[in-house]
Amino acid sequence: MKITFNEVSFRPYSDSSAVLAQKFKVLLCTYRKLQTQYGAEHLISANDLSQRKVLKNKTFSEWIITLSPTLTGQILSTLKKPYSDEVERDLTEENALFSFKNIDLGIEETTCIGLELASRMETSTISLNTDVFWHGSTLPIYSTDYETEEPQIINIRCLDLEEV
């Protein structure tokens, strides 16, 4: 079973590197449980994740180098190749069929490679627990051409901090 990482779930952006690190620890624990119980074999992330904003003032690559070597290694060994562009070679933000928006989270219409890929592969996505919205069991995505049916993406809710 392959699962995609919902990179839009970094939002709303935190000011705190420590808070984001804790959210990732929970995501990693959740993913390990999926591997053990359901045979999850790969967590696919966007190929440009390193350049994406993850905190109000940092990109993923700027943030991850501030973490302990152990946590950095755990994150990078989980979000490893093949990346989205290697799984779906024609998938780019420019030709995405779907977009995501949530005004309450301050997300104007944006593409999300993780959600798009989950739709194309007919698989689930996993989201960081940065907001209660990401606890939902499905996530809506919207067609960019208004002719394509709009699927609901199955979202795997991360464990609560108390469960880790």
C-alpha cells in the first residue's frame, strides 16, 4: 500500500520549529503503525518538498537542518524516493486536474501534489495535525476544468499526541 503526503497540511503555518517537529514525530509514529498493521510500503511526497514553505519563515530544507540528526534522518528516510514526479511522470502543478482551498485555514485555491496523486493512484493521503480540519476522514478537492468529477480523498488521521 502506497500513501501520499498532503503537503498542504503544513498550513496553517506555525511560528515554532519545535511544534512542527512534534507534529512530524506524530506523523512518523502513525506511519509506522500503518506499516505494521496494514503493510504500508511507501509514503510518497512532492518532488519539490524541500523548496516548499513549512513555517511562516522557513522552507522545508531550511527547517529540517535545524533538527536533531536523529529526527532529520527519520523524516528523510520516510519521505524518500520515489517522489511524486517519479510515480506519475506527467504530474506537475501546471497540469493538475484538482485544486484545494479552505478559507478558514487561509488557503486560497492551490494545487496539492499529494492530494492529486492520491486521486490518480486511488489511494489515501496522510496529513500533519496542524489544525483540527486535517483530522477529517475525507478531504475535498476541486476540479480545475469544471468537467472532471470532484473526488473525496481518504485522509489518514494522525494519532493524537497522547497515543504516541
